[in-house]
Amino acid sequence: MRTRDVVGAAGLAGVAALFVAAFLRMPAAGTAGHVYRDLVLPMGFREVTPNLVSSVNFDLRALDTLGEETIVAAAVVGTLALLQPPKKEPKTDGTGYVLPAVKLAGFLLLPVSVLLGIDIVVHGHLTPGGGFQGGVVLATGWHLLYLSGSYRALARLRPIDWCEYAEATATGLYVVTGLIGLGIGGSFLANILPLGEFGSLLSSGTVPVLSVLIGIEVAAGFVVLLSRFFVHGLEEPR
């Protein structure tokens, strides 16, 4: 047996042991006891954050979210490194037929999707959603231009260069926000901004700030990622 097989088997055995231990300590189904809920709910009220998921993601375990954000950025950088751009931009307009109903629906839904994505990001601390979800909606909504049959319009209107800068800037500002929390609040990513009133747009301290930064990073990263997939997927065979 190879060394890598032994290491892989040991890793799988460790993960399996952790899963078994976790399942054995889970509360029985239907019981009222829920430790995590009992910890998260009071904190959400204390930090004036109605959306408890955002309270967890951007306050209780904001450091973990930074790790997830870094994984997204690393995935984009890795993809760009592996998939070098082709020498010629693909030309696809006029080569396929798109139903007029699909084309009309795509153009009509584009502004709706963009506005919906912005709303999900901005109100992520108040209502279901947040930076991750809104960022994905923003990025995929923009590609309705392609589904409407115009790759050329998509290639012309998507700001690839700006998206690369935006992704890097949002990731850096997330770290800067954490360092400011460390300097003022005594811990990395401490919630040091005014909490405001419950249910107000300007409330929850740093939670909406971090949510918006994540939304920018995810939207920009997905646009860059999909752009590279598009140019390779639509590249003419040699």
C-alpha cells in the first residue's frame, strides 16, 4: 500500500470518528433543547441583528467567514492560473437560434436580477439573504445577457478588470475591518460600530459592512470565474 493511501485512509478514519462522536451527542429529535440556538438567539438580539444567519456569519464567527471568503478568492486565482486566456476572443453571435420569448425574458429579468441582488446584499442583516446569496444573484443575473443570445453584449458590458480589482479590494477591506475591531474592541473582527435600532437599515454595527464586502467579493469573483469558463467553452476547435 502506498504512503498516500495510508495517509488518506487515516484521514477518512479520523473524519468518520468525528462524525460518529458528533451524531452520538446530538439531542434527540423533537426535544426542546438546542444548545446552539440558545447561544445564537440572545446574541442576535443583543447585536440588533434580526437575521440570525447573518449574525452568525458576520459577527459570531466572522473569522470563519473570512476563511470561506479566502477560499473563494483562491479558487478564482487558481482557475485563472490554470486556464490561460485564448489568443482570440470567441465569436458566437449569430451562430445559434434563441427563441424570441427567451430573449425577451432575459432582457426583462436582467435589471430585476441586479436590483434583487443588491437588495439581498444591502438588507442581509435584516431579512433572509446576505453577501454570499446576493453576490451569486448579482453575478448570475448579469449573465442573462448570454442566455438572451448575445455573448458579444455580455463580453462588452461586463467590467472584468474592475471585477478583479473589486474582488481583491473587498477581501482586503474585510481584513482591515477585522484589524480595526482588534484595535478598538480588543478582538479581531469585533463589532465596534453603533448598533442602531432594531430593524433599521443602519443597524447591527459591522454586520452589514462585512455582508456588503462579501457580496462585492462573491459577485466580482463569479463574474471573473465565469468569464474564463466562457472564453474556453466557446473557443472554436483548432
